[in-house]
Amino acid sequence: MSTIPTNDSSTSDNEALFVCYPKCSTCAKARTWLNEHHVDFHERDIKTDNPNAQELTLWHKLSGLPIRRFFNTSGQSYRSLGMKDRLPSMSLEEAVELLSTDGMLVKRPILIQGRRVLVGFREEAWAEALL
């Protein structure tokens, strides 16, 4: 497996990087699911250690998802910045740069394992990808 660059060198090739917000109930469900299925992971708080533009660009590319899927559309930051109207006209670079400025704008959790990137927690998708 390839190693995904992160700000934390303690993540090994076999260990997933779980990027989450500790107070998020969906992140808590995902953490429980990972533990129940014995998936090794290193946890990173998205608010205190926000992904940088380089990481987000790579994760976006590996995920195959549109950049809008990386935005936390139900968050207060998204609404206060008027992103519903602004995002469609933004370039990829502008969107990534904005995401890199505020962890609360980023959809969570994100799980990175090798070249696999899962955004948001959907149990069936995670089971298909990881089990």
C-alpha cells in the first residue's frame, strides 16, 4: 500500500487515518464501527489539525468524488459563508484552499487507508470497502 502524506508520521502503512471531530455523533458511530470490526486506525482531530491543501487535493483525487462532497453542508461555517451559492462557481483550487482554512467546513469523518479514501460514514459503504 502507498502511504498517504499526513501531518502525523505515526500512521503506518497498514493503519488507517481517521480524520474526525470528537464531538460529532456520526464520527462516534464510525469510531465504534471501526473498533467493532478491528480496523486499526490513528485518530486525528479535524478542528485542531485541519487537513492542508496538499492532503485535501490528494484525498479528493483518490476518492473519485466531486469536491462538493468534501464540504460539511450541514455545518454552521458552510451556511455562514453562503457556500450553497458560492461553491458551484468556485474552481477546484479555490474550494480546496477554502477547505484547508477551517476544519469545520470539511465533511467528516474521512478515512484514509492506503489509496482508499472514504468521506462521511455510511456503514454499508465502509463494510464493502474495508471488510
